[in-house]
Amino acid sequence: MLLFFALGLLVHFVFFASIFDIYFTSPLVHGMTPQFIPSPPPAKRLVLFVADGLRADAVYELDEDGNSRAPFIRNIIMHEGSWGISHTRVPTESRPGHVALIAGFYEDVSAVAKGWKENPVEFDSLFNESKYTWSWGSPDILPMFAKGASGDHVYTYSYDAQREDFGAHDATKLDTWVFDNVKDFFNAARNNRSLFSKVNEEKIVFFLHLLGIDTNGHAHRPSSREYKDNIKKVDDGVKEIVSIFKHFYGDDGKTAFIFTSDHGMTDWGSHGAGHPSETLTPLVTWGAGIKFPERVSAQQPDDEFLKEWKLENWKRRDVDQADIAPLMASLIGVPFPLNSVGILPVDYLNNTGLFKAESMLTNAVQILEQFKVKMTQKKEVTLPFLFTPFKLLSDSQQLDALRKARSYIKQEKFDEVVSLCEELIDLALKGLSYYHTYDRFFLGISVAVGFVGWTSYASLLILKSHSNLTRSAGKEAKKPHHLLACSFVAVGVLVACFLLIQVCPWTYYVYCLLPVPIWYAVLREHQVVQDLAESLLTFPLSRFVVYLLVFVLGIEVLVLSFFYRYMLTAGLIVFAGWPFVTQLWTRAKITCLSWALFSLLLAVFPLMPVVGRKPDLSLVMGAGLLVLLLSLAIVTTLTRRKITLAKEELLVLPLQMLSIVLSMYVVYSTHHSLLKKEGLPLMNQIVSWATLASSLVMPLLSSTALFQRLSSILLSLMSTYLLLSTGYEALFPLVLSCLMFVWVHMEQETLQQPGASCRQKFTSIQFTCNTDIAQLRLLNLDDIRRAFFLVFFLVTAFFGTGNIASINSFDLASVYCFLTVFSPFMMGALMMWKILIPFVLVMCAFEAVQITTQLSSKGLFLIVLVISDIMALHFFFLVKDSGSWLDIGTSISHYVIVMSMTIFLVFLNGLAQLLTTKKFQLCGKPKSHLL
């Protein structure tokens, strides 16, 4: 059985990793040649301002007094340049946004492993193509473009990472630092001949990354005075920098300016998903080569934004974020970034028709280069009779389109050239996507076949080893015929040869060969399948249909709960009524009423807003007080039962109560310190980390009696959870744990004979007791319900207070008691632990259920595994590769979550066993005390 779990873990790791090979491979190709625009560029230099985390509405709308928060930028819109909305894509994070802006392509998810900071794959960028680039700003953003550049012509100036403090006195200092350093740079250039020569070259870029708005948005929300004041500070800074450039270069009219943002921000101060407040960012351009404002009476898109912003009479030009890279390249005359998929927005250009036509043709050729390289790569590793080319863009069609475009240029039909090139680019992008996803169907089928085989094998193993279905006397297990093994070996060899001929990556061998031994193992158990069929024939058909429908309905409710949280509420309401339709109500009325009460209380949480959107410190304090009351109730219960405790066990409960009080104080103190902009107090930080470290040790000092140990685990983990809470979610693990206590009682009651009392037996149960194997019973239909309850409670623990499939569900304020300086991995780890605490509480209760019901943990765990795998198979087929980027990202994250849950179950089961069964002894001979 141990070997089976090891193999199961390996199989699930493979299934988990497959989604990254199928959907998350890098779209980049290499080997293209740079494409130059033949006509001379309008600008010698480009200045790029990126206001990190700036929403479009925040900069465009007027304030309560009818004044603009960014008067300089608004003046540009009305008198000097062009403006619009830049539409970003999911994930709306800083690194993908900057890559789209500067390199012209949308980041693949492999960058997550690098924390969105460094290059997981090498790519070309505007900075790399420039003669020189000088950049100022965050150490999280600038190095990735300098590292990817060829040669030594990208210069970066960054402040210390410790400045990125969400609890700092004034985050606008991050932007002030950038503006001041740019001013110092030009002052130095006047006195440095070498530097003066460089800044007077052509094809140069100046990049100002402004992080203050993003930092203030996270710390105080976009509706705050700090966020809005920071916009005014940036506007003043941009005005000053523009003045410096005009003065330094003698107002030569050869400087192009672009002001935009990498992503927006939700009302609750987060970003990462696809809400319009995150994906709509400002784009304002002016200077050399940029079209002047155009007054219109009506325009498209004619949405409510234009009227709200009072800009309906100034032509708005919307673009995709990746389109900004070719726009910048065309303005200073450098080759378009080789990996760019952006389409040049010619409507922004104030230039001749010839320049626009040649620029669009260069853009089309540059994207066609990527298409041809991608097609060649795929053709070289595919058997000729299996290769299916992209039919909409053959070699002859490419040549005809390019020949026609060049002919139109000679005939000065420039508008026709632009239209033709836009069509050609659209086809080339579709072709790129086609070849990028060429193997997706093949790999998907292979993984799905393996998935179905594994789930079938786990189900057969349950029937074979943990039920009485195959234990009929006199039956002898028949050995499988040797032809079966030979057939599967032959299939495996054929598959391997096929992959070898196609020069496939080694991971393809894993995905395609894994189903072979799995299905061999399934077919070896043909006797179990035969016994199952015979048993079903004797089972009443009506009961079988009812059980099957209930099981399928339960699975579908679990799947739907990933999309609609209120399905958890519906499930918990059904759970509340379950005891009243069974014999339990007749022999344990108080337990049944408690079960119904806590089920209904827990059912309220999925109906609440997602955590972090409405922080409320009073609810965190209230949860702390309730935990203290619960602690007093536990002390009262132990005293009333006259339970004997060791010396260290007497110390644990008071220390845990003290820890709860300290957590409440730290949350309150930190909140008010950050409101005063005094930062995170050092003592609060020390107490928070000490509480986190001790939360996993304190339970190990308590008694291993079931009631005491579960209570100790709850109190220890609640002290940490309070520190990570911002609102109503602080109450969630408390209500969940109360339901878990009642669940253990309920399951104990289900095994009791009518009239027997289980209370005395329950209090005497020890987690450390060695259950006699002979006492372990076989599985029955009621155990499927127990396994389903576990999976349902685990899903509730995940989604009860939010939807973690959406990145913007995470609120950075949750970790402010531990750290306020930006650290993606540390903050992510703390938030992940916050998510896992309810998970651990459920798993510890499940350990108690297994002991009280004398159930084999392996058998029950196998049922849980089957239910989880059926859910994962649902999400595997629900993964989308079309539609909105939010839908695509969410569908993939659902699959990843279910697979992670299955894998983490093994580790969390081990952690739950450690927390429930192990006990530390303090030095010296233990003394017993009567409480």
C-alpha cells in the first residue's frame, strides 16, 4: 500500500505538471532577423513614463470640485497629443505589464516561478534595440530588461528594495526619488563630455518607472487621499521632467513622450485578475511624430467613461498593451522587438502616408518572420504525412500579400497598404497560436486516458482490499494471461518509437507512456470487475440509481462551487438537514441540533463578499474575544470532568490564551500605527513571527486525548490566523472548528447502537492509541459519505471566504503584522499558510473521525482520492484556450487547485498526524495534576 501511495503521488505530480506543458509553454521563438522601417523616424529620443498601478479612471476623471487630479496630463490631451485606453491582459501584474509595453508580447506563466522579476526566457525588447537606454525606478522591474539586453547600453538606476514599504510614511518618495535622479542625471550630463555625447545620440530611450501610486494603492486603496495625492505628485513630476527635456535639448521638437501604466487596481487595492479596474490603463502620447488632439462630435467606443471623464469631444484611440511597443519603435526608428505581437496603432502617428504604410508593412513582415520560424520548427519534428499546415496562410498567400502591399506603396495607395497589412498580421497571429497549440489535443487525450485509468485502478483497489465484495470464500485469484503483458509492452514500444521519430521532448514520453502501465494494472483486476458486475446485478436497481444520482449530484455541486460560492451554502444547508432524516435524531438530539446550527452558521460565509474588500478590525477583535470565551469553556469542561494533566499540559492553555491576547493587541496596534504612517513596529513584528513559529509547537505539549488535542490545535492556529485577518474571515476557522468537533461526535453516534452512550467512550479516546488491525472494519456505503464530507469541507475551507482562483482575491493587508516591505515570495507564503490553516483544522478532525469510527485511513483516503480525481477530470476538460483571458486563466487555475489539493492531501495528512499524535515531554519526570 505504501508503494501505491508513492506511485499515486508520482502520477499526480505528472498530471499536475502536464497542464504547464499543454497550456503554459513559452510562446517565444528565436532566429528572426530585425526589420527596419525605411523612412526616417520623426523622433531622436523617447521618454516613457510608467505609473505603476494607475487606473485609467483615476487619472482621467475629475474630482469632486470638477478639477483634474492630473492637470498637466489633461492639458496634453486637450492641446498637444493623443490619448486612449491601453487594454492589459491577465495576469495584471507588474512584470507581464512591462514586458507587454517594452517587448510587445504577453508574458507566459513560467515567469511566476521567478516572482515576475527575472527572465525565465530570453526575449528582445525596445531597450535592446535602442542605441542607449537610461532607466530609473524599482529594483523589481529594471534589471530584467538590462539582463536581457545584448551589449552594455542599458543603464539602470534603482533605489533600495527596502524603500518599497507599504507601511512607510510617504510612498510618494519612491516617485520623488526617480524625478530627482533624472534631474541630477541631466545636470551631470552638462559637465560630462562622454555622457553629453551619448544623450545627444539618436534612437535613445529614457524610462521612468514610478511605483508610488501602486504602493499607496496597496496600502490605502485607490479611493484614498494618499493614492489621489500621489497622482498629482506624478503629474507635477512629469511636467517638470518635460520642461527639463525641452530646456536641455533646446526644444528641438525631436522628443516623443509616452505616459501609461502597467496595470490598474481594484477598489480593494489588489491586482492580478481581469476586472476592468485592473485591465483599463491610461495612454497619453505627445511630442515628435504624435498626432495632435482631434475634436469630434461623436466617436467609438461611445461608452459611459467618456461622459464621466468629460472627454467625449476629444478623440479617444484605444490600443492593446502590446501595441505600444511597435508605436515606440516606429517613433525613434529602431527595429520592432523580434518577439513582439503588437500591431502598430497608426492612428497615433502624425506623419506621411508613406511612413505609415512602410511602418505597417515592416510590422507585418516582423510578425510573419515569427510565424515562419514557428511553422518550420513544428514541421521539422513532425512526420510529413501527419503534418497539417495552417491553411489560411500558405507560402504563396504570404508572398502575394507582401507583393501586393509593395505594389500599393509604389502606387501611393497607402490606406490600402495599412488595411492589407492589418489583415496579414491578424492571420499571422492566428497561425502563431495554431502552431503554438499544435500538440495540445494529442497531449490532452494522453493525459485524459491516463487520468481515467488511474481513477479506475484506485476504485478497483478500494473494492479489492477494503470491501467485502471480493472476499467470497472459495474464490481463487486468476493470474492474468502472459499475452496481456506482452500486448501492453508492444503498445509501449510502438508509442516510444512514434515519439522518437518525431523528436519529441522527454516530457511527451512521460505523458504518453504513463497510461500504458496504468491500464495494464486495471485490466489485471478483471476478476474484481467481474465480482462488481455480479454484485450490482443482485443490488436493487432503484436503490442503485438513487445512490448514483446522489453521488453524481454531490460531485457536480463540488465542481460548481469553484465557479459559484453560493453552491457551498446550498450544500451546507442540505448537510444541516441530514441528521433529521436518519436514526441519529432519535438518539442524539443535542448533537444533531448543534450540527444543524454550525452548518447554517458556516453556510453564511460563502455569501459574504470576498475577503479584503471590506476590512473591519472590530470583527477581528470580536473573533479574538470569542476564542478567549471558548478557551474558558474548555477550562471549565476539563475542570468539571476532573481530568488529570501533566505539568507541561497545565502551562499550554494559559500560554495559548496569552498568545490570543497578544495577537489581538498586535493587530490593533499595527493597524493604528499604519494609519498614522509610522510603519510596522519592530516589537509587533517580533511577536507575530514568534506566534507563527510557536503555533505548530504548542499543540505538541498538550495531552493527546482527542478533545484536549483538537482544542489545543485550534487555539494555537487561531492566534496566527488572527494576525493574518482583516475582517470577517477571522470568525471562519472558529465556526469551522466547532462544526468539526460536532462532526466527530456525529460520526461516533452513527456507529452506536440505540440506547448506548458514546460520551464516556469519546472522552477516553487517545490520538496515540494503537488501533488493533483486527478491529479495523471494511468500508461500507456510509464511508463514501464520510469521504465526501471531507472533500466538501476542504473545498469550503478553500473558498469559504474568497475565490483563490483569482489573484486579486489576495489582500496584502493580511500580512502587514509580519512585514510591509514588498517581498512576493514571503508574502505569498504567509497568505498560503492563511489559506491552509482551515485545511489543517479539517484534516485534524478527519484524523479523529478515522479513530472514532475504527476505520482504515488508507481505505478512506482512497475514496477521497477518487472523488478528487473525478473533480480534476472535470476541470481538465473545462480548461479553456479561447474566450476572455479571465475565463482562460480561471479555468486553468481551477484544475491546478484541484490537483494541488490532491497532492497536498498527502502532506497535510502527515502534518495532521504529527499535530494530533506526537507529544513533546519537557525535561524531568512528568508530574500529574488534577484540574
